[in-house]
Amino acid sequence: MKWILWSSFILVIGGIVLNFYLEYFTLAYALMGVLLLVISGWGTMVQVKNSVNSEMDQYKENTYTDDVERYTR
């Protein structure tokens, strides 16, 4: 899966360079906008995944300490 993402990233960068070279500026800027949106969305997904994992870790830690306190009293 990673090689698909990297190859598409390289193709988009190549498309941007090619469109600037061929003087299709509108298309080049549109590809830059698409690339910016993809990177922003990727960052948001990573942030959400991180917050979910931290909440799950906190929940597991709390339930574990509650179980320990309940059975060691």
C-alpha cells in the first residue's frame, strides 16, 4: 500500500513539473491544490487515529487499575 501512495505522489509531482514546463499553469496549480488537500486530509486522519489510540490506552489503564484495586482489597 505504501508503494502505491509514494508512486502516486511522485506522479503528481512529475505532473506539476511537466505542466509548468508546458505552460499549463492552471492545471499545475490545480494539481498543487489537490496535493495540499490530500496531505491535509492525511494529517487529519493520523491525528484522529492518535487521539483514538490514546483514549483507548487511557481506558485500558483505568479498567486495569480498577480491577487490581477491586481484587487486592
